[in-house]
Amino acid sequence: MSLREDGELLRDDLVRLRRELHQEPEIGLHLPATQARVLEALDGLPLEVRTGEALSSVTAVLRGDRPGPVVLLRGDMDALPVTELTGLPYASRVDGVMHACGHDLHTAGLVGAARLLAARRGELAGDVVFMFQPGEEGYDGAGLMLREGVLDAAGRPVEAAYGLHVLATDFPRGVFACRPGPLMSASAGLFVKVVGAGGHGSAPHDARDPIPAACEMVTALHAMVGRHISPFEPVVLTVGAFHAGTRRTIIPDEAVFEATVRTFSAAAARTMARETVRLCEGIAAAHGLRAEVRFEEEYPVTVNHDAGYDLVASTAADVFGADRFQRMAHPDPGSEDFSRVLARVPGAYLFLGAAVADDHVGLPNNHAPRAMFDDGVLVDGAVMLAELALRHGAAA
């Protein structure tokens, strides 16, 4: 039987696992219920399993019967602080928490890959490390797992790494998408507090109003991108939070806002770090105010290695057909902490369309309260990860 045929035998179990995880989502680095469910799903497989110390991760090692490299496969497990509005029969039972990014599919899919590969140890060249990771959504769980030694879990260094992310829109259902080089942006946070002196709204000349200065900064920040960055270098800056004042008749002491900054090169990131701070401090000074500005780097650019991309593209075409693979023309402005893994070892990250309708355009996207994912793609994701491990080992 082919790996796809083996995968079909797991379909019901994987869908059941995914829906159980969807009903009990957890946020952040500590996912005790999710961890317990993963350990239960892996029980009985010939794996060397350990759990994390600083986070509720699960790392499992499968030893192949033939000599070869160590390959890492990753699935993230955490949910988001989103109130689910899908109306699904297996919707979240936890108020204000939802698997709105599809990590429940990632977790179930990685369990499927572990089961498929465990059944084929005889043809597996090398070892496989299964990285079940909490805290992808802003908690840098990948960084913590790296510090706890996930790349050395097999007793020798990981030589290649692969991960997969489902998308509720963007690509047709069942289509794999990837590109060589930069795949996803680096992310950073810009945090600004404009400090003035409060007063009565009827007498702004007797106060130092921080609100006009902060508003000027917001507009100037968006304009500055095109004045300091080449038009051929994509940069995204979005102010997502702005807070000031309590009543219309009161001038507040301070105004604060926060922005996300997405870049695709180290040079652009350095320019944005320097110029955003300089601009905000300069505008504050022009108003006779003071600005406290922090530019905090978060995740680096997710960069696919050429050989990793080539393996993804050829595997997708061989196993699923050429019509099931799409080379992306442009990177995605989202960010990923799997970028930290790919900065240490070669490999690739790829997307899988999981739209619930044939016409995927305009559907609620990842992170939306009405985001839905077709768990019919679970087997394809599991098979793809397993095939990448098998083929990488065989080619080494």
C-alpha cells in the first residue's frame, strides 16, 4: 500500500482527534490538556518521548531501521484569544478561546505523520524528531524548545526541518503552496508613549496635549515607509492600538499606541528600527513633548532553503499531482517562530489550503472568529510530512 492509502486508514481517528482538540483549546506556553491528549495519541508507538520544562511541549523521536540523517517535523498546538462564531457542532467549549489558526489540524496531522512513519520504520533512513510546540502565537515557543534542546533530541543534530500550516482562504482546498527564499516576514513591535501635561479641554494652551502629536506620529509613520525603504522592498506597518484620555473635556497626560512592523530582510528591519524611533522622538520634541519609544524585534524572516523547497515541490507533484502544488509568487506578510528552526538547520515551511468551500476567495481567514478549516485535508498534511521525512532520508 502507498502512504496515501495508509493515511486513509487513519482518517477517522485524525478527524476525531482534531475535533476533540478544537473543543478544548488552550492559549500560550502551558497547554496541559492538549499535551495529555497528544501523549495519549502517541501511546503505543515505538517513540522516545519527553516533555518540556518551561512549556508543555512534546518531543518524540522515531528511530529508522536504516542509517541516515535526523529530520525534524513540527506541529504547533496553541489556540488564540478569540470567541468562536462558527456555529460548528464541535465548536470551542472554552469562552473566549478558539483554534482560529488551524493549529488543531497541525497537531492531529503531526500525530498522523508519526503513526505513518512508525509503521514504516523498515524503510526509514535515519531518525525523525516530532516537535509538538506550544506558544507559536506570540510566545516564542519555538525559541524555548530550541533552548531546551529539541534539535539534539535524537542524540545527534537535526539536519533538516519541515513544517506545514493550513490556511482557511488564499489557496484552493488541498493545494500545497511554497516558495524558495523568504516565505514569511520578520515581525517587530513598535511601542510609543507620548508624555505631555494634562489640563482642561477648554484651555489647551495651558496644557501639553499628547493626542495631536501621537496622531501626527501615526500618519507620519505610514508615510515614512516609502521615504526610507525601496518600493521593491516590501514593508508593512500597521497601528493596531491607540489609547488616550477619559473624557472629551479633559486633556490627558499621555497617549500610547502600538504598531506591528513586518519586513522581509535584515536591512529593512534595521532601517525601520532606527527611523521609527527617530521620527516619533522628533515629532514629540517639535510639540514640546517627550516620547518613550521601544522597537522590539520578535520573529525573524522565515526563509526556505532551496533544497528544502525543491523536495517539497517534487514530493507534492509526485504524491498528489502537479495540479496540487503552487509556487508562490510573493512571500506572506504573516510571521512564524518556526523561522528560528530554519535559521539553524536547512529545510522548508509550506502551506496547505483548507478552505471549507470550493470558492475559497473571500472566506474568513485565519484568526477570524468565523474561520473554518476543512479537516478533510488532514490526511494529506500527514502524508506530506511523512513523505518529506522518508524522501529526505533516502536522498541523503
